[in-house]
Amino acid sequence: MIVEAYQQCINPTCGLKYSVSESRIHCERGHMLDVRYKGSFPKYLQDVFYGRRNYGGNIYNESGVWRFRELINFSQIDTENQAQCAKVLVSLDGAEGRLSRPYKMTKVAEFVGLKPDNLFLQPEGYNPSGSFKDNGMATALTHAKMLGVKKIICASTGNTSASAAMYASNEGISCDVFIPKGEVAPGKLGQAFQFGAQVIEINGNFDDALATSINEAKKSGAYTVNSINPFRLEGQKTMVYRVLEHLKWEPPDWIVYPGGALGNTSSAGKCLIELHEWSWIKKVPKIAVVNSEGANTLYNLYNGKYQNVKLRWNNGMVDTEVIEDYYQYMDKNQIRPKTEATAIQIGKPTNLLKALRTLEFTKGIVTQVSDKEMYDGMSIVGLNGFDCELASGSVPAGIKKLREEEIIAKDDVVVGILTGRQKDPNVPVKYHLDPSNKFANPPKAHN
Ligand code: F0G
């Protein structure tokens, strides 16, 4: 199946279109871009995707990303032609998304106040580099390869750099990663070194690192693989496809993500808008975004905590002045994002506008949790035999809060995305050595 793909500006009053063979992160008026497809897709593809789980020797069927290749076919290949897939699609031998799907976790369900059958958590830490980023890196690198790119570049709190470095090394492409010095989990930093990326340390936070890396990309022509890149977000849609497939395409009431740069929030919204447009789903799950209290730009702006204005997508007519004011206020008052969940220590989320579009379309909400709540969330996931990092612990913590506030109702079906696996063993060790923590499991001396 081949359909026409193009890039289009997200601003409805602008709507400029570009070919998929152009490498750009904004339209010429400075707005963000989407990857779009002409026409709609037949529902029988659901059976094709399901059938591919019996993948035989085909890594493009084995991959939890490329299994859904018709819906992310910006390279416009014949999706049933294995030789074309092998030539064009970038995959780590079918490993991305292969093991990630929703799981029931009874102890977490009890913790958050939902029935055991109503809560699902999807561990994206089961990806080859250990986070959800591999879903999008497979597609971003596919686009980079289409364009004949020699070097990719990104800023990162750690997982993006690990994933970018892993995919780049596998494709023989060089990779520069800009990281906030001293603020990246050692396991993530080790991955970037190990996969041969050039690490460039910034004296500043993620927001500074991103601005620097985008500037460098402009100067050097390197290809940006941060979530500002619309081709990356195409791959991240497959997380939602896997959720829906597991639920037999009966949408849950809620899908819950941690909020950092808001790439996930944005890709989920785009995915649901498309599925709704093609009549694959009638009900639209609400997206809940969980910010850390220490890095809560979306929470503040969406909930009217700044200048009493509730920032909205408003059919694309976003009040961007409020955003600029807020960023100036942060800079002037030296308000820097600060949370132990360094993965989501982000003050200026790149995808803010696309996230607002998601929240409007899905009637979503934004909440925030403390570091302590994230620690408990991470630890109860552990007691179900699953592993996640602190930022992902925001998901059970956020669901619990929204249940207590009755925003999530007791019979609602909720799917939470556990975005990454633990890459800093000192985080759980510190938690469990302090017996005052809710789920602490301290060691005993032998006597
Ligand atoms: N969870 C984890 C484990 C992450 O690594 C990130 C982002 C997020 C959540 C936030 O996701 O940006 O889509 O809202 N990590 C980026 C990085 C910033 O550089 O690895 P988002």
C-alpha cells in the first residue's frame, strides 16, 4: 500500500506544505510541522497488523513500530515488498516496540484506586535502548537515511541521546549529543559513550542544550532527531497503536504520559485525530499529562496558574504572548526546572503547541506530582515485577492523584505509559535504604 505523504504546518491559518524530502523543523513562518498522508486508511489493516505478530523471519513484522508501517509510511514504499522495507526502513533487527504492550499490574491498581482489570501499564523500557525513544528514532533515522544524512544531532536528558547513538551507530551515521552537564543518569551517559556518539556537555539545562544543538544543526547541516522533528513523532504513534490493538481497538477512557518536552503527548493526539478521522475509533481517550512539580510549565499555563490565563489550542490561535511572557518571567527570576526526575527536567517544552492541540481534541487534563510521589509510583511498579525510572513513576503517581480527585472515575479504564527503564541504580537504592519511605525494602544484617 502506497499513499502520498507530505509535511504541513500545524497552524490552520498558515498550512504551508512541504515535500517529505525536505529537512526542516519549522515552516518558513516559524510554525511547527506535521507529517501528513492523503486520504484515509481501511480498517482491515487492523487484521494485517495482528497477523504480522506471527512474524516468521520478517523483522519489519517483528518490530512493534514497523508492524504498523502503512500508517507511518512517509517514505512511500510498497509496504508488502520486503526488499523495499529492507532498503528503506531503519530497525534494530525488529527490536523496537517488540515487547511493549499494556500489562495488568494488580498492586499498582490497588495503589492508585482502580480495579485490577481497569488499569494497564505499558513498559516502553522494554525497547532496545531502554526507553520509548526507540519508537521515534526508528522513523527519524529512516527519514535521515532517505535524505542521505551523514550526521545526526540532538539535545538530551539522556534517553534521546542513548537511542540516537544506538541507531546511528547501527546505520554508520555519526552522532553529536548535547547534554546538561551533571544532570544525566549515569546509565544513559554510559550508553552514549558506548555507542560512539560525541558527547558535548553544556553548562546549563536541557532547554539551553536544545537551543545550542538546534543552532549547531543550522550551522553544520546535521539532522536534528529531537521531538521537534515531525518524523520522530510518527514512530511514537505506534505506542498508541499497540495500546489499542491490545484492547481490540476499544479505546480506554484515559492514556497517561509523563510530560517533558511533550513529544509523546503531541504524537498521541495526532494519532487519535487521524484514527478518528478514518473512523477507526469513535470514542476518543482523554490524554492526561503528568508534570513534575519542579518542571511544570504545561501545568501552570494550561491550568491558568500564570496571569490567570488558561492557555488553549483555540483552533490554532494560541495566545503565544502568554508563553513568551512566562518564559521571560522564568528567565528574569532565575526559575530553573528542578526535579530528581532528570528525564523530565524541562522548562520550555518544545512541543507545547502540539500538546495543546492534543489536550483540546481529547478533552485532556494536566496534573503535577512531587518527587516523593514519583518515587512511590516507581517503587510500586517494582513490586509488580516491572522496572521503570523515576520520571515514569509520575504515571502511577498522577493516576492516583486524579483518582483521589475523582477526575478519573472508579470504573474508568486507564492506560499509563511507563516511558523508560531504570538507568540509575542509585535511585531505587537510596529509596529502599530509607525505612520511612512507603514501599522501602531495606536490607537486614545477618547475626
Ligand atoms: N520519560 C522519560 C523516561 C524520558 O526520557 C522523557 C524525555 C520523558 C518521559 C518525557 O517525554 O518529552 O515526550 O514529554 N526525555 C528526553 C530525553 C527529553 O532527552 O531523553 P516527552
